[in-house]
Amino acid sequence: MPDSAADQAASEALRANIDHKLLCQVATEPSVASKAEFYHALAQVAREQLAKRWVETQHADRQSQARRVYYLSMEFLIGRAMNNALSALDLRDQAALVFTPPGPSIDEVMECEPDAALGNGGLGRLAACFLDSMATLGLPSWGYGVRYEYGMFAQSIVNGQQVEKPEPWVQDRSPWEFQRASKHFTVHFGGTAEHHGEWAEWHAADAVEAKAFDHVIPGHGTERVSTLRLWKAAAPSEIDLGAFNTGDYQRAAELKNRFENISWVLYPNDSTSAGRELRLRQEYFFVSASMQDILDRHFTEYGSFDNLADKIAIHLNDTHPAIGVAELMRLLVDEHQMSWKDAWEQCRRIFSYTNHTLMPEALETWKVTLIQRVLPRHMLIIYRINQEFLDEVVRLYPGDIDLMRRVSLIDDGNGHEKDKRVRMAHLSIVGSHRINGVSQLHSDLMVQTIFADFARLYPERFHNKTNGVTPRRWLAQANPDLSSLLDERIGKDWRLDLDRLQGLRESADDRAFGASFAAAKRSNKLRLANYVSREVGINLDPDSLFDVQVKRIHEYKRQLLNVLHVITRYNALLDGTAVGCAPRSVIFAGKAASSYHMAKQVIRLINDVAAVVNNDPRTRDMLQVVFIPNYGVSVAELIMPAANLSEQISTAGTEASGTGNMKLSLNGALTIGTEDGANIEIRDQVGAENIFIFGNNTAQVAAIRAAGYQPGDLYRDNPALQEALDKIDAGFFSPGERSRYHDVFNSLVHYGDHYLLLADYADYVAAQERVDTLYLTPAEWQRKAILNVAGMGPFSADRTIRAYADDTWNLKTLTNT
Ligand code: 26V
């Protein structure tokens, strides 16, 4: 049979399967089914095949007695599952043939799925990319997290301002999850701990039930899958029934809420450690359930814990699951009668830890008094770990009291009992055999700054693992036009071996290829422009340069520097000094933490500037500004393929890695960026002549600060900068409320400009001018864009995960047969 006939037959079989699911699972028929009903039926088809793969993978792992990795993370930013599942199951093309007019298209069906937004930003999305790579590489692997009822809030923009709405992503149930009715563990809180020598008895005051919900994470080019197990909190059934049976329904409802609130909502803050009790309870809740599950599985397979560290690796995605170190000790010593010494030895071989930020305000610490009240046994364990650790420090550096104070797991609060805090990063380091940062620069700074003392004590533990992204979701699925072009040029293998992209280098000067490359970009820009027109009511010119900054709104990411450039450009267009400008559409998207005033001001300013600039007939053809609401995985899948320019402009030394920078470059955007995070490695790969690097580097930033930075001088000495800042301050963009942005102006000019926007302004504007010049030479621009894609091989999450498997987890890859 010719290929197309075979495809036709396969799609007929898929259609029959979907119709069957429509009938049996959704109770409807094709002629009257809605898009959402088609979506559910199609998901059921995929679900069935994923279930089969899951069972086979578990069987293979048990049979081979494989060593497994458990990836513990408070956040997994999965997004939609359908397109990825269909691709992995090789059903994507067939599904496109099934959904044809007059019915809905496959895209319309897939758009019915809500995003699983169980994360804030980079850290959570990285965890999702890693699961994809672990499955694809055939690693025996599990992710563990929280099944939040409400994930990241939905953002809308009302009168230019961010408004947050709760997002109940599961509603009733998700077709992608498998509830494991038999998998539940009790997690305790509060009460007292009674010492019996080495071990202790914990008389807890409260108990919560953790119920398991599994998501099957398909591998690509393999039948193997990975598992994401998420825990939902529930009242223990005996308590529930107790109140119910006595007819006290209100009390029963209150109790149910009190227990279930633990997994209710994701903390939508990625900037400060709030130190709230519910957050600590969330952390311990999912960690304890995961540890119990891990030990349970191990004991079922081996009947002993003696070989635990030979068979499992546990990874801490930042410090959020760090209490796991104390929990594993508790379970082994108190519940399974292992000696402290043996348990500690295992523990240190089992754990590894990734740090994702150097920002002091995001480093987690918990009040000792809080841990004592919520987890009394764990506090004792932490004290003992600390004691033994400090004994070791004394042996190595006798008499260095200051060092002991600096590295202690406990910040002594200057002697005030109530101010004592547990430093979760220190607990993670002491309990782990490997610690890593997420780009070369970040890993270097980590051992030079926040963890310098530990790097001196344990140099062999510190490593770098530069982040990566999955090329399946971020290129193959998000950018089908560019993908087919790549398939024609370099074959299809880049999906599983991203280094193949190097093969594009020889096509960089090929005019015909350049033209097809540009055509793919243009059709992606049109798709985004249509979306923006529908959602925001702004019509973007698809031939203008799409200048994109999409990420959480944060002062260190410097969206405000981008705004200063926009205003400068607007001013130059008005007074006729803008020569050699290319038409631009400056596109922003991102959420602000609800309590982060300055970040919300930045969103409002962007919208206020957009309102003025977009409505000015004198500049409209040359400059447009748009803020796309509700940035998340699915919106990113639309934006990344459509970008020409990728803004990665954080103050040098502040962005640990960045992963949006990788997605944008992978989709053929050129980067304008500072020497920060993975930008440096991207430059090394794509070539310094194919990227716009500007601004002060980390050494210069340190020198500027040390010399006593005076942003006011820069303001006075640069007329263009002054004009832009004065317009903000004078209310030019907020005529209804002139004082609206005084605080923004002051934070830069009078209150120290902590992130050095003014110090980088002139060089940034100059770099933007070079961007224009290049864009006006399309063939040259295309050539550089192609070379960017060609250089992105190393930024596959497959490369990152292979390195973790080799250096950190000591894991081998498996096949199912
Ligand atoms: C921080 C905090 C602070 C305590 C309260 C809850 C909470 C939740 C999330 C975070 C996240 C901060 C760390 C983070 O997201 N880092 C980002 O990690 C990315 C993946 O490694 C990296 O690419 C980004 O540069 C880095 O900012």
C-alpha cells in the first residue's frame, strides 16, 4: 500500500476508535459532539495507549531491578498534554486527518484542554522538560509533586492593570490522570517527640491523608514512559466519618477543609520566601508522602533497606523539598530501626540538590519555632545533623568560630531565640553528595559567593549542569513549519539528537533556504498577530520586527529597561532623529506576583505606554507595543516561533540560567542580552557575531557598586535617558493620574537603581540600533537566525539529563524489551 493509503487506513481506524470512545465514555455521537467532547474522546484513546506503556515500563524496571531517580519538585509546569501525547504515540498526523471540515480541526480540539499550570516559571517548566527527557532517554524515573487544585492564577488586564483569577485546572477530573485508589499515605503534623536514645517516638497531633494521582509522561521514539505522581490532601476517612456519623455536618465540612487546604493552591510567588506555615505544610506533605512511597516500593522489591542508596537517587529541585533529608532520616531511624550512622551514610549517597537562584530574598529559611511546632521530630533531627556537621567543620578548621556561624544549618538570630531560623540550602548541601547550578556562570558565582564556604569544605560536590529545553514541545510541536523545513534539510533525527542542527550551518548562505526559513517565520508571526488581534484588539504588522520579552515580571529581569528603550525610540521617531529604524512590534508577556507592587507597576506602565504609542498616527507604522495577557506554556508555544528578537536583559549575575532564551533562539530569534546566565553559553555556541551582547558584565557590575553607584549622574548626563524618564515621571503616559509613576522614577533616579538599568541604558540603546540595521538587511538577518538555530544543539534537555544521569544520579538508560 502507498504511504498515503496506509495513512488513510490508520486514520480511519483512529476515527472508529474516537467514535467508540465518544459513545462509551462521553455518551454522545460524532454528528452532535462538541469540540470539548471530541477532545475528551481523543484523550481517552491516548490514555489507553499510555496506560499500556506505563504498565510495560514498570514491569521492565522491576524485572531489571533498575536504579531509579526520583525528582522532587514543588512545581511542574506541564501545560497541555494532548499534542505531546499524540506525537509520542505517533498519532498526530492521523489525528489531523480525522479532524477535517465540516467538523472542528485538530488544533481547535486541542485548544479545549486547559493548561496544567502547576508552577510559577522557569523552575517549574524546567522540571516538566526534564520529565520529557527522562522518559525519552529511558531512565527509570519518577517526578513527585503536589496536585494543586488551583495552579498559577489566570491573569487578565483590566484598565491596564493585572487582575488575578483563580484557575481550577482539573475542574472535575483530568483525562490525563490516573488516580491510584490503593496508594495513600498518612502524613503527620505537630505534637511532641519523645527521645529513646538514637531514635524518637513522634506523638503527632494531626494526620492528613495523601492520595496519589499519576500522570504518564510519554517518551519520544521509545515506548518507555516516566511517571509524575502528584499528591492530593484529604481528611483521614475515620475523622471524616466520625463527625459525619454524629450528624455534625458543619464540623465534618470544616475538618475536610482544614485537611484539604494543604494541596489547594500553588503559592504564586517566585520572588520572596513568604515563610508561611501553610507553605511549610505543603512542602512536608508532599515530601513525606513521596518518601514513604519510595521506601514502600523499595522494600516490596528488596525486603531490606541495606541497599537503598544503590537503588535510588533523590533529586531536590531547589530547597523546597529539602525537609526530605530529615524525613528520610526519620523514616529509616524511627520507623525502620536503622542506626543513625548507617541512615546518614545512605542519605548522603541518595540526595542531590540544584540551586536555581542567588537572590538572597528567595533563599528559603524557616523559623525554628515554626518547625518545632509543625514538625517537632524533624527539628531534633536537623539539630543533630547540624551538630555532627559542625563537629566535622571544627576538626577541619579548628577555632574558626566565624566559619561555623556562617555554615551552620541554623541562623542563630543574633542570640534571640525567636529569630533563629533553619537554612534550607545548608541542609540540602550537607545532606547531598552533588550540588549544582544551572549555567556555567551561575555555578561559578554560586561557589564564589553564597556557597563559598561549602565549596571549600566539599569541593568535589559542586558541579554545573546548564539547563536545557525539550526540542519536542518547543520546536517539533510548537513550530511545525520550521520543523518540516528542518526535516527536509537535515532529516528528522534532530528531535532525539539536537546536535544534528549543526548540519544547518552549511545552509546559512543558501538563499532559497533563507527564503523558506523567512516564510516559516512569517507564517508564525501571522498566527501570533491573529491571536493578538483576537485577544487584545491590537493589529500587529507581520512584517515589523517582533521584539519579544516574555517571562515573569521581576525587577532584576529589567522589563523596565526595555520600556525605557521603547520610549526613547518613540521620542526619536517624534523628533525626527530616528534614522535607519526598522518597524517594530515590542511584545511583552508575563505574570507579576500578586504582592509585588513594583512588578505590577511595570505591567501597568507597559500598557499605558502602549495606549499612547499605538494611538499616535505619527509613529504607528514604525512602533507598536503590546502586552499579551496570561502568559503560560500554551501562550509561549504561540510566541516563541513568532519572535525575531529575544530580550534577555537581566543585570549580569542575576538570572541563574534562563530557558526562554533557549526556546527563542531554537525557533530562530536573535538574542539581545547581557553576559548573564546561559546567554554566555548561547553566545559561545552561535558565535559572538550572531548575537547582540551589551552592558556591564558581573565584574563590572561589582565594580560599579563598590565605587558607589550614582544613577542620578547618568540621568543628568544623558538627554535621551532624561527625556524618557521625565515623561514617565511627569505622567505623560498616565494623564489621568500624573503621579502614577513617581515611585518607578524614584526607584531608578533617587533610590539607587538596584539593578543598574541606567548603567546599561546607553549600551542597550546602541545595541538596539545595530538590531535595526541588521533587520533592514533581510538576507543577513536570515543567515544569522539560521546560525542561531544551528548552534542550539547543546541546549536540549536531553543533554542536561544525560549529564545528570552520568555525574549525579549514576543511572543507566533502559528499553522496555
Ligand atoms: C522561589 C520561591 C521563593 C520561596 C517561595 C516560593 C518560591 C517558588 C519558586 C521560586 C523560584 C525561584 C527560582 C527560579 O525559578 N529560578 C529560575 O530557575 C530557572 C530554571 O533553572 C532558571 O532558568 C532561571 O534563570 C531562574 O530564575
